[in-house]
Amino acid sequence: MVGGLGPRPTRPRARPARPPPAATMSTGLRYKSKLATPEDKQDIDKQYVGFATLPNQVHRKSVKKGFDFTLMVAGESGLGKSTLVHSLFLTDLYKDRKLLSAEERISQTVEILKHTVDIEEKGVKLKLTIVDTPGFGDAVNNTECWKPITDYVDQQFEQYFRDESGLNRKNIQDNRVHCCLYFISPFGHGLRPVDVGFMKALHEKVNIVPLIAKADCLVPSEIRKLKERIREEIDKFGIHVYQFPECDSDEDEDFKQQDRELKESAPFAVIGSNTVVEAKGQRVRGRLYPWGIVEVENQAHCDFVKLRNMLIRTHMHDLKDVTCDVHYENYRAHCIQQMTSKLTQDSRMESPIPILPLPTPDAETEKLIRMKDEEVCGAVGVAEAGGRDALQRCCSPARLSPPPRPQLRRMQEMLQRMKQQMQDQ
């Protein structure tokens, strides 16, 4: 107590703050101060290995090499296949096309026409190959009209298999069909028999993407009913069309929403146009009708934008992966199995039954002598029970002597004839 004053009030002593736990080496860079000293930067450089630049290296190599993609379009004439391809890639591949008359279509057969064009966008080169199938579905009798198309797909698989098995594997050209856009007529009530036959013949060889052609012929309610009917018939007939891959959990919500819209929109109802019209003061690609304008790139009018995004911007690489890892591997495994079975069959024809070495006459004679010895031993037991006469009969020289020479010679000749017959077969 000082100067008569009361005791000095005491404040609670503040506890010293605990130091934060030391960060581990793997997460130490995360807690570095933004104002790092040159020494800290040197430490960071020492901990940096550099394999994080591998994606950049792959990107540069891929851009330098370029990409290739083969697209097949199939469907009856007049459904807008050429127009849709022109709208997708903004490239006219059918400048010299000649339209056939009705009489010429009667005798026309299914043909396979290839159109290849090199497209470049922002420094990225794409070798696009369009495989057209004029004449498909135009005949009166369309029985197995898809046979030339399946043969073409198998020929591309066979050519790739030969190139892959050859010596020069560095510059292999990939002409395999990566995707097939199949056009379904909007004027029916679902799939026709030729549609079912085509897709069932190719669904194990190609990624099939069904499309409802000329969707501007239907109102939105009719399009929804037709889509539901086509989906039901695809499931009913066991047709395997291209399935969109599932999104990863770390994808953003916009990509997941876009993937859900793509899955709900299949089969896509599309419209194509090569002309540019003016709508609401803007020039757009579409079709002009007396009742209004149908815009190709308006998602309220058709699914063209969704098809383009799926085919080019989001799923082109997945289409190529499925072609290589699923369809081509199935063809390759089938070819290897056929080759193996053929080799096995040829070896069996050369030697259908394994031929064992024939025993020599001496070995055969020794075997017979052993059998006679066993009979002698048995006869001894009988003699003890029945008398000397049985023993004398069993031990007579005629019983113990080996078979005569002529009998052995006939057996050897018979075995030689059997061996010769098996070799002739």
C-alpha cells in the first residue's frame, strides 16, 4: 500500500499466442508471403521440377501435327445432308455435284464418295473428310442397301490394321469413320425398316448420331413426340447409338448443364441453310418463309447449335477415342481370333492325330514274355491246388514261346498301313 491508496487493480495476463504449426514441404509454397525475397524465390525455383509443362508440350506438338476427322452422312436423298455439312463447317464440298432425275435414280446404286478439305482456325489445322452415300434408300427394294457402307467401314479398319502391323508405323493415315450422322425423315411416325436395318448393321462399327432432318416441317409439339417415339424404338430394337460420356465431378456447373441439355435433346432436330437473311436488323443464316424466318443458329428453332457444339467443340476427341478403343479394338480382336483359329486348323490338318513312336519288335516280344510269366505264376497256384497236370499244361513250351515271326510281321505291316493313311489325310 503506497500513499494510503488501495491495492492496484491487476489485469489478467495475456496468454502468449501459439505459433502456427509448421507447414509441410508439399504445402509450404502455399503459405509463402507475397512479398518474397530473392532468397525465397531461389528456394521456390529449387523445389520446382518442371513436369507441369507437359500439357504445353503436348499442345504444341498436337497443333504442329494437326488433326484429322472423318464424318459420314447417310440418309435418303432430299433430307438436307449436303446443306447441313455446309452449315456445320462453313465450307462448300459439293460444288460439282450433279442432281439426278427420277429416271436416273431408279438404276442408281449406293455409292461411296469422299470429300477431303483442310480447314484452319486460329492456327489449328483440321483435315476433314466427309463420306457421302448417294443412292442410299432411294431404290424400290432397299434390302441390304447398307452393305456397301458396311464394307467400306470394314475396309478402312482393315487398311489401318495392315498399316499398324507393317514396318512403317510412323506416318499412318487414319481414314477410319469416327462418326456417322444418320438423317431420319420427319414425315413418318418414327423409324422405318430401312432405318432400323442400317443402324443395326453399323452400330457395332461406327458412332451413330441420329438426326431428325428438316425440323422446320414440324411444330415443337410434333418434334417432342417424334423424339420420344424414336428413343423408344431405339431401345426396343436394341440399337446402340453414341452415348455421351458422364461428366467428371470437378467440372463446372455450366459444362454439366450443357451436357444434360445435350442428352435430353437427342436425337437432334436440325435445320440447314446456305443463305443469309436479314432478321430484326441482323443478318443471320436461316430460311425465309411467308410466315416468318427460321434461324439455323437459334436454339429456340432447332438443335443445330447443340449438334455443332457436340460434334466439334466438346466431343470430337471422344468420338475418335471411342472409335479407336472400342470399335477398332473389336475388329482387331476378331481378326486376331480368326488368324489364330486358321493356324490351329492348318496344323491339325497336317497332323490330325498325334503319332506316337511304334514299339520295336524286341519290346513287343518282351511284353508278351512278361504276360506269359504272369500266367505261369497264376498257373503255379492252380497246380498247388489241383495237381501236376495243370502245371505241366501251363508250362508247356508251346505256351511260353513268343508268337511266331509271321504274326509279328503282319502286326507291323498293319501299323505301317495305319500310319500311311493318317499321313495321307
